[in-house]
Amino acid sequence: MSESSVLSIDNLRLEFPIYRGAVKALNGVTLRVEPREIVGVVGESGSGKSVTAMAVMRLLVPGSYQVTGGSARFLGQDLLAASERTMLGLRGTQVAMIFQEPMTALNPTRRVGEQMVEVIRRHRRLGRSQARDEAVALLRDMHVADPGRIQQSYPFELSGGMRQRVMLALAFSCRPQLLIADEPTTALDVTVQRQVLLLMREKAREKNAAVLFITHDMAVVSQFCDRVYVMYAGAVVEDGPTAEVMAAPRHPYTIALLQALPDRVASRGAIAAIPGSVPDLTQLPAGCAFASRCPWVREACRTRPPMVPLDAGGRRHAACWAVQDEVGR
Amino acid sequence: MAIALAAETAVPVPAGHPLGYFWYRVRQSPLTLAGLAIILVVLAVMLLAPLLAPHDPNLVDLEHRLLPPSATYWFGTDEVGRDLFSRILFGSRQSVSVALFVVPVAGVLGSLLGSFSGSVGGAADTVIMRATDIVMSVPSLVLTMALAAALGPSLFNAMLAITVVRIPFYVRLARGQALLIRELNYTKAARTFGASRWHLVRWHVLRNALPPIIVQATLDVGGTILMAAALGFIGLGAQQPTAEWGAMVATGRNYILDQWWYSAFPGCAILVTAMGCNLFGDGLRDLLDPRQKGR
């Protein structure tokens, strides 16, 4: 874990107390994002992807959750202990975030231009007309053909892709070191999705920003991310460079996920499904959370498998007893 | 009016000014239109009372006491010979001015307090909400009467009393909206861009909480006029010889068996005005908040 990491999360555990017990949303998440790197986090609903992002941004409702262990650091600064004032300074200027639903991420009663000017002026000492020029420049930078018209529009007058471009323009407006993208393209159709993703990658590279990209879409990850973390039931089960994970997945969950990709199945063939369902996060088993669905289940799975390196360079890890046995042999 | 536009996009929208669209929607509902017409008539009467009144409303003429409606005295005369029609025209000033004072003051104070309370949460929220609970736990008419009586009988004190009692309704409404808006994506997105709490209230919460508050306010106009009339009726509102509808109904009660017109006409004035406000308020609610329609 080098000090130069933009974001380093170490064994983060977090739960939401409920009546009698707690929803154990994160059970030891370890991940890091290096400068200029695009890192994917994949997993199904409820695997803790979004909670991780929200916890890092400290956007979870105060009092509703409890951090039970681990740490999260942004450029060496402890995010979990930072004051609200510090977080206000960080958000927008150093870390920006865009959301799944570009439909609802803009205030419906304000013109797009007004909202952009407001955000820009919040972080920079600019006059109103300067800020307006800056907003136009930002939109043009996002390959928006007619920035003037977009600025005069209300959000509901824009398409989903256009709204997400506006969000990207806002996110990049203050040159953040890290952009957290929480399923930014889920609500868009495939062609627009591709345009937005390419735009995001291009701008991130151009502006030297790292991206933490949260998605449930393996196909998107494979085209887009440098490294990937696979999450299951609130913990990372496998990580590594995207190409290697895609070509040779090791953890049985990753293998099953990749087999379930529609384009890997011959046409008219049945798409493989993973038997069983995600464990109830209020009653997690003591051992491996995937054990009940795993084809390789064995006695050792009664205890939790740690993340162990799979190669000499320490670039790939997996948390599985079966894989460990194999590597050990 | 952009709110109205955003709320209903299924209807073919005529291009042009947003107000044009608003007018187009109002025209489609005869009851809303009727309400609007009544409100406009009452406003016109209030402004033009000196021109419209055939007699001096305070001119005592003991030779013509308690006359029935006729060509000279359209609504008849009262026990000291004053023309009831003129007095009703002038009486609109009291009722409307009460509504024009109470609704904006209670609405603005209540909404600010409620948005603040809902957005900030914590101890401040608890204190504000318990205070509103206390006010709302007493029936509002009784509390208004008690307050007005304690302040002393005058029109201004009656207005103050009604305002104080109306504020909690707006606080609750605005707080509920604030709690809702606080969890919406655009507020969350604004927070990720580093927006402060005060900025969230000012920029996002207040504006988007507005539609139900506007509806509540229009519906309150009718209620406030009724309340003012009720206070006038028991002698806690405008004082003699000022013409005031509630007080006129109260005095007319003594003569109700033989001189029905004395109470009936001011009563009708109250009824029609309050009904006009409520009809318009209902129509506005359908327009601004379609989910509530028909409820």
C-alpha cells in the first residue's frame, strides 16, 4: 500500500444497525486506486459497491451506520475521521462523484446553466459572467455541440446522455484527483452508454484524474478499466489487471459471473446462471459467503478465506481456499 | 410555472410563455375558473368599494331602520339605518386584508422554519417540531380565540392570532418536503460537489418544496377569511363601527326572525368568498401536484 495511492481502503467493515442485529454491508473491503488509474468494482446488487463509494464520500446518513473496522484514506488523509468541514473542502474539488440516474441528479426547477454556474462559483473565485463562459467551455469540452442551448434548458428537456455529459462537465470542472462513477451508464441505452464511457475515459486521462468505476456489467469493465475488483456480499473476492481477470478468472464467483455473460454463450444456447441466491446480509455465515453456491465447496470453507496473492508481482489476489490449495501445490 | 410544466408533460403543451400554459390548464377546469372569477370580483370590489357603494357605509339614518331589500337599499338596512349593500362592499376590505396578511406571513415564516428544521435535523429539528406539536394539539379555532382575547379585541390582534396558529401547518408541510428532497439524487449530487447545508436549503429544498406550500396557501385564504369572520362574530375582530362581515352576521342574529336579510347577505358574502378561494386552491392543487388529484 504505497503512500502515493489516490484512494486506499483497507479492510473496511461497515454495518447498518437494524431492529435486532445489523445489516453487515461491508465485510472487509480492501482496494486502492493509483493516480491516473481506472479501477472497476463489479458485483451484483447488494454486494456493497455503492455503499463503499458512499462511505468514502461520507454521504451515508449520519447515525444510520457504524464503521466497525478498517480505514479509508484519500491521498493519505483519513476520510472516516475527517470533519464535515474537511469533507466539504474535499468534495467537488478533489473527489467528484457521478450517479446512476442522470435523470434525477439535476435539480428539475433550475436551468442547467444556473446549476453549472453555481457549482463553478462554489469552488472558484469567478464572476457570474466568467463562470457562465467557463460553463460553456466545459460543455464544449465534453463534445456538446450547442452549449448555449443546453444551458438555457431545464434538465427534463435533455436526453439521458446529455444529462450525464452535464454531470461529467460538472465533475471535471474543478479538476478532481479522483472521480467516483456509481453505475453512470446503467440508465442509458447501449450506444449512448459507449459514448459516455469513452468520453469519461478520455477526459480522465486528459485531466490526470483517477476513476473508481462501479458497475454490475462485466462487459463494460472489460473494455474500460485498467484493474478490477470483484465484490461479493460486502467483500472483495478477487482483484487484478482487467485483462488477466477476464482471461483467467480464479475465484469461483468470478468464473460463474463471466460464464453468465450473454456474448460468451452460443446463440440460442442457455445462459448459465449461478445457482442459489446472495446470502442475507443480516445473517452472514461465519465462513466463506459464497460457500452455499460454490461448486468447489470443501471443509476449509467453514472459515473465512483471506485474500492471497496469486502471482509473484502481487498484482492478483483471490479469497478462496480452493484456489489457495491449487496455488500451493 | 416551470413546476407545472415539469409535472404534466403528457398533455399537448402549447408553445410560448409558461404563463400561457398555466392559463391554458386553468381554462380546462370550469370550477377553477369560477373560483378565479370570484377572487377577481372580490379583489375588484375591495379596491373599488368607494366607487361602487351607493351609500356611505357608516351613515346613520334612524328614519330608515331595518328596511327590507328594495331598489334604493339593495340588501336592506341595519338597526341604525346603514345600507347593508355598501357595508358588505366595504367589509370585503377587512376580510381580504386579513387573508393577505396572514397567509403570506404564516407561509413564509412557516416554510423557512420547516425547511431549516428538516434539512438540519438534530436538536434544532426536535425543538421546532415539538413546539409545532404543542400548537397543533389545541383545536385551532379555540387557540386563535384564546390568543385574540389575550391580545385584546382588534383586527390587527386577530390577524396576529390567526398567523401564529397557522404557522405550524406550514412548518410541518415544508419539513416533510425537506426530508424528502434531502434524499433525492440532485441534493446528493450537490453534496458531492461540495455544497454546504445552507446552500442546499436555499438552492434546492425551498424551491422544490414550493408546490404543496402554494396549494396549502391558496386553500388557507378561504379558511383565514372564515376564521376572521368567526372572530368578528364573537367580537374579537374588527370593532364597531367598522363594517366587517362576521360582526354583521353577529349583530343580525338579534333580528333573524323578522329581518332575515341582515344576517343572510353578509353570511353569503363570507360563503361565496371562501368558496371561491377553495375552488381555486383545489384547481391549483390538481395543476401543481397531480398525484393528489381527487383526494
